[in-house]
Amino acid sequence: MSESSRINKSITIKLADVELEGKLVVPEKAIGLVIFSHGSGSSHHSPRNNFVAVLLQQKGLATLLFDQLTEEEANNAENRLNIDLLTTRLINVTKWIQQQEETKHLSIGYFGASTGAASALRSAAILGDQIKAVVSRGGRPDMALQDLTMVNAPTLLIVGGLDVEVIKQNERAYQKLNCTRNLKIIPNASHLFEEAGKLQEVAHITSNWFKENLVPEKIGGHV
């Protein structure tokens, strides 16, 4: 365990209908918690999301990465694109983490990648002020287009400059959002931000957004 982390452990999230595997890291004096919503077919082992999570932890943010689908469910391609199912899982896991002793005092943000951005934004629309900030990386917020007007949480959309079609989809979503919002296009980056330094740039922009919007002063009243 890192010296800067008070909690760093693999967890099993026991919901009413399913058990989901994940990893929870809570740094000392955490200023908020970011829950990751993965893209289709991905899991809490996603190397890109873990890369971002480590940088967030270094900036004082707790992180929860979890499998929105069981291994058996993930083998069904329809489940991987079932935004209703993924949203239900994300909401239920959010309620679960809000009840855990080590995290119940932390304000919550969502980080959604690819199709995971749609379930993150739909969950934020449903949970309202319980979600304080959302970041989408190379996301498909257009898959939750009908829900975007109900999102209250400040929302940052990050897209690679070479990802032309996804830029268009994010521009459509950006116009639908009524909350504090920003669309950040990373020059010379592809969909997965695999070019040198690009994913690190995503992680820095993401950490700044969460640090600005998870509102640490509000946490103090609940500790």
C-alpha cells in the first residue's frame, strides 16, 4: 500500500441481484471520490482508466473502479451496449459506496470512458445534486442525449483532435447540456489517447476539473 493511501484494496460490491468486483483507493485526507464508468467490454483492470486513477489519487482524490458487468454478462455483446443496465449498476454502486464508512463523507464525481460516459451522464441526471462533477474521455454522451438537459453536475467532455466522428457526437451533447460545461479537444490525439503524453494530459485536465468542482469545503461539514 502506498504511504499516501489510507485505503488501497480490492473489493466485492454486493448488490441485491449481483456481486461486482472492484478496486477502491482512498488517500489520506481525500477531497472527493471519483467513480469510473468503463467503456463497452472493459473492466476495472482497464490500463487507461487505471493510469488516470493513479494521477487522481496523487492529487488527493479517492477512486473506485469496478466491473459494471459480471464476466458472464460481459460475454454478451448486447449487455456491453445496454445503457439502461449499465446506468442501473452505476447508480446502485453509487448508493452502496455512499453507505460505506470510509467513503460516506466524500462528495462524488463520475469519470466515463467511451460508452461509459453515457451511463455516467444518465446516472448524474437521475441522482441530481448527489453527483458533483462528471468527466467524459473519448465518450459517447450522445447515447444519453435525452437525459443531458437534466444533468446538474459540471461536465467536462474530452475528445482527441483526430477522433473526428466522436468530436461531432460530443458537440451535439455539449449543446444539450444546461450545466456548467466545457468541451476540451486534445490536439493530435486519437480515440484512445495512445500518443505520447496525451493520456497524461487527459489525466491532468481531469484532476483539475474534479478538484475545482467536488467542493472540498462542503465535505468538511460531514466529517
